[in-house]
Amino acid sequence: MKLPRDINGARLAHALRRLGYEVTRQTGSHMRVTTQRNGEHHKVIPNANPIRVGTLHSILKSVAAHHQMTVDQLLRELDL
């Protein structure tokens, strides 16, 4: 599945709420999201519009690995 090219940081943070992530802090233009599902996991998301493709792929890869799924499965789960 192809990565979306037009997603911004706020939309990604909102989509990650489906997996239990919540914004725990924001410093400048970056948000830190945290989940307790499958153990604690933190990820920093830039509040950019749009998020660069390489940065988005890195974030999604880390989240997918934490939840033991592929990036394609994660994209379908998040409906991005």
C-alpha cells in the first residue's frame, strides 16, 4: 500500500488514537504520543503540513513493529 502524501501531524496523532496513543506533551512543533497497549511506547510526531514521506514511514514502521503488524496492516487499521 502506498503511503499517503498529504497527511499532517495533527491528523496522524488523531488516527493513532485508534491504537491507544494520546498526546502526552507538545514542545514547539513536535508532539509526543504515548500508548500503554502491548507495553509503553512513545513516538514523536512533527506538527508539519504535510509530514515528509521518509519521516512518516519511519514513524509508521516503529508503531507497526510495536503492535506486531506490517506497515500495510497499520495503514488499513488507521484508515489513512
